[in-house]
Amino acid sequence: MQDLPNLFLIGPMGAGKSTIGRLLAAELAREFLDSDHVIEARCGADIPWIFDVEGEDGFRQREVNMLDELTRREEVVLATGGGAVLREENRRALRERGTVVYLYTTVEQQLRRTARDRSRPLLQCANREQVLNDMYVRRDPLYRATADITVRTDRRGPRAMVNEILRQVRRLADPLPDSRTRTVR
């Protein structure tokens, strides 16, 4: 699918960005990138360790640098970290260099999907639901303002989500697909 732009997936933790991103990339025969995994590979350390040593601000600066690099690649599907939209430079790079898809999910669904996950530093606390609600209030408007497309992920399986995303992306890329083939009489 050479005619489609880069696809950048944004949304909260547990929305399915990595799972859906891998499937999208396979469907489009494109490279799949997960910005958090690339950061870990380059640093030789996992995200919780980076948070412990450098704090959230240190991690966010690494994320800015990584997203600037990754969004410049061609024909990729990129899953971003949940907090990538917190920095204006990230939002700008995403908007200017591809089609941004917001994978929306509810806090309840996030709680279910991250219940056993110990690799998310911001959820290592007593009241995970409150933390997720606070993040939602702060980040949802940023996700919506950055996205070209918003797709709700907590009602369908990953394959159905991929089909929905591709349908909407194709509509953005060519809003009048039949207009070239119709014969006017």
C-alpha cells in the first residue's frame, strides 16, 4: 500500500497500540516500530529503569528525540507510548509526518488489560484507577486534537480494528474513490 501515509498510533496504555500496530504493519507489508521498545533497545535498559534513574522528564526527552527520528522514516506503522502527546513537539511531528490514529479505550478496559503488568512505572501505585482517570482527563483532549482518526478499541477484536482503521485511512487518503471510474452520461 504505497499510496497510504505513515500510520502513527496514539492512545493510553492498554489501548492495543502494539497489537493492532503489528497487525496493521503485516497487512500493509510495512515495518512496525514501537517507540518504547526502540528506546529500550537503544538505552540497553527498560522503561521502569529509565524512569527510576532519569525521572519522567528524562524519559520524555528521550521520547522526543526518538519520535523525531522514527516519524521521519517512510512506510512505517508506529506505536507511540501513552504519554507521547504530552510534548508539543511530538504532537507536531506526528501530525505533520503521517496519519495519526487515536486508539480510544475506557479506563475500565485499561484496568483489565494492565492488571498484571508490572512494567508500567506510572501504574506502580496503590490506586491505579485514580492514576488512569487523571491521565485520561489530561491526555484525552491531546489525543483528540492530534488524531486524524479516532477508533474505539474496547468493543471489537484486533483484526476488526485493523479493518476499521484501514477503511478510515483509505477514506482520508482518497475521499472520492469512485469519482474517477464513473461514467457520466
